[in-house]
Amino acid sequence: MTLLTNLYDFLPGFLLRNPSITIFRNLPFLFQPPLVTTKTNDMQSLAPVQAAERINLMDALRGIAILGIFIANLNGFSWYNEAAHATGPYLLPGLDHKMGFLHHLFIEGKFYSIFSLLFGWGIALQFKRAGEKGVNAAPTIKRRLAFMLLLGAVHLLIWPGDIVFFYALLGFILLPLRRFSNKTLLITGAVLILSPILLYAAKSHWQWLNAPAGFLYETGGKLDAKLLNANLTTDQEIAAYLKNASWWEVLKADISGFFYRYGYLFFVSRVPKVLGMFLIGYVLGRSGFYTNTEQHKKTIWIIIAAGLLVGLPANFYLARYMTYYMGDYWNLGIKGLYQTIFYALGVAPLALAYVGLFMVSFQTHAGKKFLMLLAPVGRMAFSNYIMQSLIGNFVFLGAGLGYIGQVGPVYYTLFGIIIFIIQIILSTIWLKYFNYGPIEWLWRSATYKNWQPMKKRQQVQEG
């Protein structure tokens, strides 16, 4: 533990004192001061981003992130439990075990990390765009986050695994931090991503540090007893309840599920993980790095190489610990600490390598053509995310088709890909006629306090 603590204390100072190391030497934007937004009362000049102003790469990345998040969430929707040794036409014990390992290796944490990066990136672009117009974007962005919080709260009643509410909360923390320099934000982001190592070690020694998670779990249990007249303490008991529950009973379970969800988020130190990626994404957006990938190609390849060289081995061991020793993680054991170390060292670097590879691919004709197919899903990311929750509930819950516990990783991965292909088709068709997805339209209309034009104007062709 002394070594870990010393490393944690050493890293920020080392990076500050050595800005000339290779990765930083290739990041000239790192040392630029933060942009200052000119304040003005003319908030009417700040309007939603139009189609011509959108960054296609970001939309494509959002589409990819939505796919990865859905596949990861299907483990929760399906309530698949390898230890139950269940049998059925959609359960393939040997192959499911291998597929689960691959999920931990290539998917676990990587795509919510990309989505977190994009969130910070998007906030930065809103401030940057407003600054160019001499507009103070903060009130509009705060209102945007407030309505995002409201929509996330509604989604929590559909799917307790929601990330929208959580992101909106952390978005309010991001706003004051944006005033720091790019270098400070990058270093702080890296430290936050590594901090769960120290936090896990500390919680192992001082149990009182688990009090927030314990309180939330206890509150969830009390609500279960009051709303459901049940004491659901294991995954098997929860799955059995949901298999026979009506939609009304599912809704009541989701109310207590909120507290279990946030107890989990505190326990796994999700706050610093996500906030760290927010900060890195904010620098990416504010610096304008993405606007000239050809100029920064060397830096991108360094990020890709470092991400793969560090991320793949670390995620391999992460997958092993998550596959075979999750019990030790929940019990704050030494193997749980090893799992935390490999998560911190592996997930963010591999996620950044993914982003780098997509950036490079976007510069090629074939790569851009393929990624542009995914962009409509990214433009309607919020609507597609909600759609995935509705589909997951309908297919797996007992009030719907009732496939809970009957579909393993192989089949639910194929299911997720099929649904995503359908979403590509539907989103592409929808955006031919409408400016926004339905949820995006509500969100933007509330943010700008004005109903946004939903339908696209028909262009009149002159003969």
C-alpha cells in the first residue's frame, strides 16, 4: 500500500515538473490558457446547434458508445447468472463464459468512458461556440443540465441503471472546474481516474468510508420492505421477483432500485472515473485538437499505441478478476484491490485508444463511410438510449416477454447488435424528416424555453 500511495502522490507532481516528456511534447494545446467567455445578457443569440454545425465524428462516436453501453447493459436487463447453471435454448454455458470474459476485456467500462469523454467535449464546444458570439453560455448550460437531470430521473423509473441523471449531477461539478488551464484539467483528470485505487485501499482499512454506500443500500432495503412487502437481498431473489412482477410492481421496485444503483456507484468510485473523463473530454473540445487530426496524427498514434500497450494487458487481468474473483471485490479483499488497479490502469487508456482509432479511421474514405452510417444513432443518442431501455424491459421482464435469466452473453450480444442495426435504420429515416430525435426535441425546447422546429423544411426546387 505504501507503494500505491507514493505513486498516487508522485504522479501529479512528476507530470507538472516534466512537461517535456514525449506525450506532452506532442500536445501543444496542453499549455494554452483556458478560453474566457465574454458575458452578455443577450441569451437569445445562443440557439441549438444546427445540422450544418454538427461534428460528424462526435455523432459517430456517440453511436458507437451507445452500442457498447447497450451490450454492457444487457447483462443487467437479462439478469444472466452463470452461477445459476440454468439451461435453455438461449444459454450456451461454455461459449457464454468465454463471451462474458470478452465483454470484460473489450467492453466493460470502455464505452461509458467514451460517452463521458464526449460529454465533457460537448460542454466545451457549447462554451466555445457561445464565446465566439460574445454570449455567456453558463445559464443555458445549467438549464440544459437541470432538464437533463429531470429526464434522467424519469428514466431511472424505467431502468435503474440510468447514467443520464448521474452525468447531469457531475455536469454541475464540471462547470466551475472548466476555468482551470488545459494542463491542470488533464492532470486532474488522470489523477481522478487513478484515485479509485487509493479509495479502495482506504475503504478496505477504514470501513466507515463505506458509509454513503451502506446508507443507500439500507434505504433501498427499507423501501423494498415498504413498497414491495419483500426482503430482496440477492440477485437471484430480485430476478425471481421481477420475473413475476406486474409493470406497477416493476415501477415500485425501480424506486428502491435508485438507491441500490447509487450505493453501487459510490462503492465502485464511479464519480472520479466519470469526472476524470469529463475533464479530459473538456480539454479535447476546448483545445480544438479534433479540428485537425492530420496535424495531430503523431499524437493520436502515441495515444493509440500507449492505450493498447497498457490497456490490453491490464484489461486482460481485469477480465480474469471480474470473471473469477468478484466476490473478493465486494468483500474489499486483496484481489479486489488488484481488480481496481487493473481497472484504473486499463479502462481509460483502452477507451482513449478506441477513440484514437476511430479518429484515424474517420480520415480514410472507407472508415468515414462506415462511421457516418452510425452518426444518425449518435445524433439521436438520448432517444435511442431510452428506446434500448424500453426494449430491454419488454423483452426480459416478466410483465413483458419474460426472458429474464434465459438468455446468455452470446445471444444477448447478437440481440444487442440486431437492435442497434434497427436503430441505425430508424434513426436515418427519422432524421430525413425531423431535425431532432423526440427526446432531444423536448430537451432542447425546454433548455431554450422555446419550442424548437421539429420537422425539416421542405426545399422547393426551382425548374
